[in-house]
Amino acid sequence: MQGSHSHSSPSHRWRWIVGGVLALVLLIWFFRRDGDGSKKAGPPPPVPVTAAAAVARDVDVALTGLGTVTPVSMVTVTSRVAGTLTEIHYREGQMVHQGDLLAVIDPRPYQALVAQAQGQLVRDRAILANAKIDLERYQKAFEQKAIPEQQVDTQQANVRQDEGVVQIDQANLEAAQVNLDYTRLTSPITGRAGLRLIDAGNNVSANGTAGVVVITQLQPITVIFTLAQDALSQVTAGAKSGPLRVEALLRGQAKPVAEGKLITWDNVIDPATGTFKLRAEFTNAGNELWPGEFVTIRLVTGVDRGIVTVPARSIQSGPNGSYLFVIKPDQTVEMRGVEVAQTYQGISAIRQGLAAGERIVVDGQFRLEQGTKVAVQAPKS
């Protein structure tokens, strides 16, 4: 009895262990299958998105080009006479007005030349006056038959010669005075003084190329920019109704820093690039534009009346072009292709493919496809 009991007991326990493991495996499989089934059976939750309604509004028709800020006038002030630069009367970066004194060349040599010319003129005027007195005396003597006519003619010639000498002296005096005036360097325009090109104490040459300072006019200021030749007809047509409005945008900025008007455009198209140049003018009252700066120019040539607009970030790009997601009444989305006329300051104008009042997805598109259910949420502040 004891030997039989000890033999059957381990086998009995083994069967219980195997049965328990099988039951556990079946239980896990059942719950896993039931869980998967429940997930497959239920509909997916709606995708949270933000939305906006398409709005019809008037939108500017504009062309965009790259340009360079170009001053109306930029003058290198040079000396018209040679000499030593003795005085500097401006500060670097100072706004100066036309006629303001900028620098002085040593005037003493030119003052001496003026005095010399004045003395020469006084002397020759006295000689002329004496020659005229002699002529009057000779003419009276000739009337009395006291002297021959040839002597009168000779004296008349002397008077005309002395008059010529006086005219030469007068011209020499004026030239000397001009050179003396040139020792005072004044600003030819109103503008901003640049960096000093030469210091006081240096000798300058007459009509040198180096100059003393560069004066740049800042107000008004112009921008020269280029457009493709295909835009010429649009510019010409728009300009018939008056000067076209232009906006200047700095690099990396979405809003314009200055507004002006188109002045003119070039009379030729560059055959190498297929572009033509245009010039726009800005008042630049706050010095928003700086000479030599690169800017983006937006040239407004007309207005699209009542065109459909949407937030620019709602537009997506695909292999077939631009598209967006339209929210239908059942809160599912339709993937719809659209033609974008232009985008500016976060607003896209839709030429076709969308009607005013339709709701479109603004944010949350990355989880959407045709027919996806959405839950519209308030936009994040």
C-alpha cells in the first residue's frame, strides 16, 4: 500500500500542473482576443483640429521683387584747391544741410592771391582813367587843329588796350576769389555725413579722387528692384490709373517697414536675365531704409474684389499641388485641391476650389485623410 501511494502521487501532481498551465494560457488568449475584438469593433476617436471659415474680401494684386536701397544723391566732397586741411567742422554720422561748412583748407595763400589781383586791378584802372583824360585833351586839341588826327587815333587805341587790361585784372580777381571760396568746403546736399576720409593736418590735392567725406541723402530715398519680363504688361496696365503703391520688407520680416510709390521703370529688358529694372521712392522719414540695404519690394498693381481667403497655414502641398481639408456637416473632412492666387502676411487668396463660408482645418492636418472624423477645438491663445 505504501509503495503504491508513493508511486502514483508525483504523476497526479504533474497532471495538475500541466492542466493549470493550459488553463492559464487559454485564459490569457481569451482576454487578449476579446480585447482586440473590442478595439476593432469600436470607431476611432475624432481627431482634434482647429478650424476657420473661408472669408471673401478685397485683396491686393501684387508683384514681388528683390531690390537695393539707393540714395537719390550721394556726393563725395573733394577739394577744388590744393593746400593743408586745417579745420574739420562735422561729426561722423551727423545730419548736415546744404551749404553747411564741413572743412577748411588753409586760406592764406589764396588770400594773398586775391590781394595781389585787387592791387593789379586798382593800378590798371588808374592807368585807364589817365588814358581817357589824355584822349579827351587830344580830341579838343584836334578840334582846334593843334595836333594831327593820327595822334588822337593812337590815344583811342591806348584807351581800348587799357580797358582790356582792366577786364583781365577783373577776371583774375574773380578767379582768385573763387579759389579762396573753395578753401571752405560746404555740403552740396542735405544728408548724412559718412566716416571721415582724411584728418586735419594732411595736404590735399586739387580735385583729388579720395575726398574728405561722403554725404548721402536719406530723405527721400529710392529702391531699384527687378521683375521678370512677363510682369511688364501688368505694371504698364496698373500704372495707367496713377502711381502704383509699393511696400518694402526687410529680410526675415513679414510686415513692411516703409510704403512708397513707383516712380518709373527702365526702357529695356536685360536679355541675359529676362528682367527689367524699376525705381520706387520712399519718404523714409524715420530712416527705415538704409543705402545699400537689400529689401523685398511688393508692388501693388490692382485689387481682387471679393476673393476667397483662408489662413495661410491651412494650405498643404502635395504631389498634385496645393490642397486643404474642408469640414463637412457630418464633421468629416474632405481633401480638396485649390488654386492659390497669392499669400501675404499669413493670408492666402484662393482663386478656385473653395467657396466663402466653408469651414476648413487650420491646425491638426498631419493626422487627417479623406473622410477622417474631426472634433473642432478652440485655437490655442
